[in-house]
Amino acid sequence: MTRNIQTFEDFVNTTLKEEAEGSMYKQKLADISKTAAELEKMIVSEDDLEAWVQDKITIANHNMQAIHDYLSQGKEKPADLIQSKPLFSEKDKEKTE
């Protein structure tokens, strides 16, 4: 991250903002973890999940893996990992219309 810090006040404000963002996203990750654990308990091996549910799980897995790899590999951005997949497939869009 490039910082444009010119004064001590800028430094303090930038540092506090970064700490607040980290705290906020750590809470979001805890929420994701809790929800994933609950979903894992709800789904049994014999379940035949609808295609849109399978897609959502696959996309969530891809996105979390991309973030993990980005942070664990010195924040190098591998092109295949930073490409976001659409949140909704064309089939999902048709269902809402």
C-alpha cells in the first residue's frame, strides 16, 4: 500500500483507518466461517444440491482461495486468482426477472 503521509496527523488517521478496516474484515471473516460451518452441517453427502447452490459455493471457494493466496504469497496478484466471477449466473438473473 502506498501512503501519502505528510504530517503526523495524516499518519495517525491513516493508521487508525487501516486498523479499523482490518478489524471490520476480520469480523466479516468470522461471520463467513460461522455460516460455512452451519452450511456444512446442513448438507449431507447424499444431497443433490441445485445448480445455483453449487455455483455459489464454488464461487465463494474461489474468492476465498484467491484472497488467501494473495495474502500468503507476498501480495503478488496472480491473474487467474484475481479475476472475479459473476455473483449471479445468467440463469439466476432470469429467475429474478
